[in-house]
Amino acid sequence: MFHYKTHGTCSSAIDLEIEDGIITYCKFTNGCKGNTEGLARMVIGQKAEEVARRLSGVPCRGTTSCPDQLSRAIAAYSET
């Protein structure tokens, strides 16, 4: 399980698993429960690279958001 500490959002962390380029697990800690749970459910089974591309740069508070932080978590996961 990969644990990513978020920055600049209501959520404080994202737990993530990717197998063969597909997101198999995603869970946000804190944040807007409906939005983060819905986002996490939507990305499971999707290609991580495509999810990261689509969500990168989505703003909410300032220049980042929970979706943007997920794209950063995917990038960080790929670097491990």
C-alpha cells in the first residue's frame, strides 16, 4: 500500500495501489467525504496514467485540489 501525504487540500492523505498500470485501490483520508469517496470509486479499475493526465491541474483551493493531489500521488507511486 502506497501512502501519499497531500498538500493544500482538505484531505490529508491518499492510500493507493496500482497493479499493471491499473488503479486497484484508492482511499482518501479526510476531505469532503462524498466527493473523495466518489472520486476514489470512479478511478478504481482505470489506467493510472490516464487518470493522472485527466486530473492534473484541477484547482479547488488555490492551485491544487483532491483530484490534482491524486494525480501527484500516482506520479509519486510511479517513482517508487
